[in-house]
Amino acid sequence: MTPAGDPDRAAIAVLLAPARTALITVEVQDGVVGEHSVVPSLAASAEPILPRIAALAASARAAGVTVIHCTVDARGDGKGASHNARVFGVGGRREGIARSGAFHRGTVHAAIGATDADLVMARLHGASPMAGTSLDPVLRNLGVTTVVATGVSVNVAVLGLTFEAVNLGYHVVIPRDAVAGVDADYVDAVFARTLSLLATITTVDDVVTAWAEAGI
């Protein structure tokens, strides 16, 4: 069911026209949402969304929607990493995990996977996937005007992506059941007081339905 105050399915279908839409997964990788997560509480919160993101990715590919996996990279020596905010305090552990392979460049969590048709865009710095990266020009090169944001976290990267995308002129659609953060009460408050003002909030089922109907 579409949340109150948001567009109905017909309006969402217009926003999600496959030729103008990209599905973005944010930090859906083992070092963030998997067993080697640098934030175990976030991984626990994200566990239920992984099969939903997988379903979205499969639906997107079938409809001809570009799938872009935005991952955070980490060198074993930490070279080039950000250190200018408290959120990067996990960096020491992240760099240790990088040596074990949990942050190998371009790695997407196995529950989602990345096909040859997908784009994988890793970043060494920053707290969200668009500012200072190639994501914006790549989307423009693809003719994209709407981004569907999934993954983690509502606390930082998904929130940052939403602000950045809106400021750059994109429509943002967020399937509420395909993003996660910590803790649940905080996530609910961010949706109620911030994200609902910036993005179209919907569900995985509504997005999948829109793309399935677009292919009829």
C-alpha cells in the first residue's frame, strides 16, 4: 500500500519509466551488511532487506532499468580513506577487514550479486555515494532522471544520496522496505520528518509492479 500523502501507483509508474530510471544499491556489501560488517547492529537491521533488494534488482534488469551498485572501498593500508568525521572511526577495523577480502573493490553482497549489465561504482572517500564521485555524470550519460535508492544506511549514506540527488535535479524514489538503519525509532523519525519531504516513499511491491507493467 502506498503511504498516505505519496503519489498513487499510476504516478509512481510515471516516475519509474525504465528508460529514465536507475536502481541504486548503497553499500550492500559484506563489509557493511554481511557477516564481516564493521557495524554489526547495522548488518542485523539490514538482513531482512537483502532479499527485497535482490527482487528489485531482478525486476529492474528484466524491465531494462540500469542497476548501479555504489560500494565503499578500503585499501589494506588505508591510503586515500576519509578521516574527517566520527563516522570514519570504524576505518581502522574496516582496513583490517579489507585485508581479509570483505572490502575488495567492486564486491557486492552475494545475496544481491552483480551481473555484467550492472555498474559497480566504488569510492575510497566520503560518507555517501554521489558527492565527489562519477555517479552524477554517469546517470546523466544514461539519460536517468529518477533514482531508486536502496541499501544502507538511512542514518548516513542513503540520507546523503537523497539530498545530493534532489539538489542535482533527480527524482528520488525510496522503497521503505528496501532500506535500513539503526535504530528503528530513529529510522522512522527520519522518514517521517525528512525523507518523506524529499523523496517519493513507496514499497518494493509497488516498484516491482510498475516495472512489470512497463514490460507488458
